[in-house]
Amino acid sequence: MTLRLNDEEQAVLKAMAEREGLSQHEAARRAILERAERTGVHEAVATSGRRVVSRYADLLERLSQ
């Protein structure tokens, strides 16, 4: 796989890798995995919220009046 970055993105990746003592490859890989983890958490929370709203829809409607 080839990752194409513009100059600004390349500079950010380089700085991040240097700051963390990692190769740019490892810094990019970790950033991807961290983002996937955060997105998954947000999706799980949203799914849970939808279930609660669905389950207690009648109660929530009464409380809103």
C-alpha cells in the first residue's frame, strides 16, 4: 500500500513520529488504529442511546409534556 500525503500532512506525520520515537510507518499505523477505536466507541454509544430512546419512548414522551 502507498500512502500519499501532501507536504503539510507529511510534516505532521514526521513530527508526530519523532515526538513519539516511532517510524513514520508505525506512527501512521497507530493513528489509524486509534481513530478506528474512537469511532467504534462513538458508534456503540450512539447505538445504546437509540435503544434506550426506543425502549422508553412512551415515558420520554410523557416527561416532555
